[in-house]
Amino acid sequence: MKLKRSFYVSLLISVGLVVSCQKETIKDHYFKLPPGFNMPFIPQDNELTDERFLLGKKLFYDPVLSRDSTVSCASCHKIDLSFTDGIAVSLGIENRPGTRNASSLANVAYEPYLLREGGVPTLEMQVLVPVQEHAEFDYDMVLLAEKLRKDVNYNSLSKNAYGREMDPFVITRAIANFERHLISGESAYDKFQSGQAKALSPSAQKGRELFFSERLNCSQCHGGQFFTNHAFENNGLYPDYLDMGRKRLTGKAEDDALYKVPSLRNIGLTAPYMHDGSLPDLMTVINHYSSGGYDHPHKSNLIKPLNLSETEKSELFDFLNSLTDYNFVSNQNFKR
């Protein structure tokens, strides 16, 4: 997405920072927490309800959000690919190419900030990005709200969900509400962790040991419940980068070519990989880390040659695929 730094200011002005709080009572039956998952923060003005989920889902799949009504949120975030799109960079209206690979929306409710450079703090604010971005929907949020307000069905759904007619507030909150439901945590790995020893194949179990070993140190960046530390790192993908990464947001030289560490959940479904979609498959990713990548002034000191054997690569590959949650990607509630 070709966002200028000044655009982040307009996000704050257009939507406003949302004060979040912890909600103990969820008022809809579409929301399900996997075993061991904590409740994500829910904004005070956007509690989870059936009505808001259904409105957000309708908007998510509706190409009316784009200027020429050809592209929807779902165009770049397909459920069977863990809400990615399977191509290097997404295409917007008139087949305009973006600049970055579409991130998965699985567990996006737990993200402390959005976009590869971490420039947007809430899901509600993130909705503005694709709508107003030239290479995506290329629309004006105010004009979009005016168009949707003329739709009797949308207006009725809006009043049921938020007690008001369609406007930018409703559009941003409803889509964020739907996305906050997209929680994934029922993979074979999760079953193994809960005591089902046979959930992982012997090869995947060896890959698990490798992944968490001090020798590989994968879990230093891809640890915790979501297999990410949410930090910004350089992994030696290139010696020189066309995309300045987090520096685009901060303007700081030390942030050049740094990108948010992604979650590895459902990684087997989200090819191609890296911020620009330049690595076509999971084994290519494993080979990249085995080699240690290219030298770069900002490359993490954790990235060094691993010299994996072919057997170890295969075991690591099997473990990473065990992070796929097939219940999540087949959930009928999330489908159109």
C-alpha cells in the first residue's frame, strides 16, 4: 500500500483513537475462543454482537466499498488461504498492483498494531486504509457512506447494529467487528500441546524440537501463543531494499528495511511469503533461513546460517504445516 506518512494523521482525525477495555460478556454466538486463549481487547464503542458481526461480514464481502464496485476486502483476504490471497502483491481496482503481500487476518484481534510497519493502532482505523488507498479501493469514505445510506437494507442493518444510519463510524466499526471474530487456535500443534500426543506425526514432533531449540532460535522471534513477538526485524531477504519498511512511518534511518514479524499460524496456507511475496513456498523460506540470508546493516543478529540437513528441513516443514487450523478455514460462519 502506497501510503504517505501524512495519511496516518488523517486516520487519527477521521476515526479517532478508540479507547479499549476488557469485556467479560460477549453478546453473540459467532465468537469462540480456543482453549487457552485470553479475551482480546474489545473497544467500548464496538462490543461484539450478532448484528454487528453480520453487518461487518456483509461489508467485508461487498465490492461496493471500492470506487468502481469491483474489489472487496475478501478479494485480498480469502478464507481458504487464512484470509490472504495467494499472490505476491494484491491487485486493486483496474488491476492496480499494490506493493506488499497481503497479511493473514487470523487472530488480528490480538495485533497491537496493523500494517507491515505497524503504523495503525486499531482495526477500526485500519479499515480506512484499503478504502482510501489509490492502489486498492481508491474511494472516499464520506462518499462511500453516502452511497450505502441510500441502500434500504444497509440502513436497516446499520440501525439494528449501531442505532444509527450508515456513516463512516458504522462502516469502520462493523468491518473491524467481523475481523475481530477471526480467531484461530485449533491446529494439530494445539491439540498436541493439550495432550493429544498423536496429533503430530513423528517428523513434525522432531521439527517442533528443532524449532524451539537453542540452535535454531526460531522461537526468539516466532514464539508465544501466536508465533510472533510483534517486533520489527530485518531477516536478510535482500542486501538492498526498494521498500523502506518501518522507516516509511518513522522516518528514522535505524528503521530502514525493518518489518513486523508475522505470525506463523496457518503459515502452510499463506504462500507466497515475505513482505513482498518474493518467496514462493514454505521450503524456499526454510532454505532462506538455513542459508542465513544476505548481509544487511539492520539484519537481526539472530539470523545466521543454520546449515540444516535435508531431513531437518523436511521435519521443520512438517512442523510448520502442523500450525494449520482447518476448522478455522472451513468455518461456515466466516464464509460469504
